[in-house]
Amino acid sequence: MKLSKLMLALCLSSHCALAGTNALIEVKLFKDWVLEGERNFGNLAIKNTGTDPILLAKNPFHFEIGQLVTRPLPHKTNLNLEQEENYRMIAWEGGEFFDLLPGEIHIYDGRKFYLLQRASFSDEMHFVVSVYLGKGIWLDSDPITYRGVIPDSEEELTTIANNSLARQGNNLNDIWKLVAVTHKNERWLYKKSPRTNGYYAICPLSLTNKIRIEPHNDETLFKIWDGEKSMIYDMYKNILTEGPDENNVLGKWTRDRKQKAEADNAEVRRKKAEAQTQ
């Protein structure tokens, strides 16, 4: 009885709130295929196309754990009580929210968002990327399709760990492999778990260059050479902190899209201010 009343309350709240709530969710994925065990990554731009503000977590980590959801298609219902608990975790952890105002766009910076958490591996995977606003309210992207593939080759490059802890004999379970995976005309660098065989994409590589890797700061950063091009890799964040645009595709897209969003937002605010003075 208590569960039924909660679901009814969430449904009613969702119905009331949806009238002025809408958004365009632009999802950027950096390839259209995944390996079995891969949680692929991307970023997104959220544009408020409704008439009411949209409440979003300020911190990208809180946004990912409480609001960002990949939902396989078809899904039976928009209501997800588990997600409501995740959403409430934002406040429990001291997270803050901000209002994304009508007409404005937001880009999260400094974090890679992992997708496909809930999708079963197959030749074709159909899903939407959703933003959860609490009380059963979802905002969905357009449908997206991924191809599940068996790669042409996988080359183990090196094993990495927190170097200072490893020398002390600590944290020995936190060991990863860096592998180069080739599929057709693409070659990607992955962090791979030797315990679960899970794959975490890092960046594209050239098809033929020799890849060299060595510790950079004696702890968690590594320097990677793709031929003569060099990159700095953070093993815990699983992102490039430095690197040329052809490798650091996440950083380039986020930087360029954020600049455009800031210009568009400035124009939206200018027009609103102009309208208020008339």
C-alpha cells in the first residue's frame, strides 16, 4: 500500500511539472561501436526549451550519480524508484543545484560521462540518454544506436598502478592494463580491468604509430606517446589532461561546445533584458 501511494504521488507530481518542462539533450559519443564489457563515454549539452527552469546538479559527479541515466529501448515506464533514491543522494552528499533558465544551454566540464550501464550486449543496442529531475520526471535525448562488435585485434601495451603505493606494497588490487584495440579503420586506447575484463575507453590512436607509455608524476599520471605526439593520462579520472585534439576528442568537443553555449546564452540573456526594458 505504501509503495502504491508513493508511485501515485510521483506520477501526479510528474504530470503537474511536465507542462513547462522540456529540454533538447544533445549527446556526443565519440564512436558508434562498443566492446563486450565496455562502458562507453561521451558528453552532452542540455538546452532548456521549456518555460520553467530546470534544476541541475552543479557538480558533474553529482549529476552523473543522481541525474544522468542511460535507458535501453524500449523501456516499460518512465518511473524508476531506484533513480529517485540516487537523485536524493545529491542532497545527502551535500551537493548543490542550479536553475538552467529557459533558452539557456549547459555543458558539464572536467569529467567523462560513462554510458550504457544498463544495456545488454548485442549486435545493435538502442537507448536514450536521460536526465532525471526527481519525482518521476525524465528528459530524454533522441534514440541512439550502438553496434556491439568483436574487434579485429587487441594489443596489450603495459600494466599501470598507483606507482608510489605499489612500491610500498599497498593497493595491489588497483592494477589496470592499457590496451590498444583496433576495429576496422579505428584504433582506440582502453583501460582494462584484469579482474572483470571491463573496458574503459580513453582516446583514439593513430592506426600505425608505436605507442609508448611511462609514469609521469610517480603516482597516477602517465605520459603516452602516439608516435611523436605526447599526452598526459590520469588513471583515476580516466581522461587525458593534456594532448593534441586528434587524441583528446573529449576535451576538444567540450571546449568548443562550451564556448558556443556561452555565446548563445549571452544572446538569450541580452534579448531577455531588451524585452524587459520595452
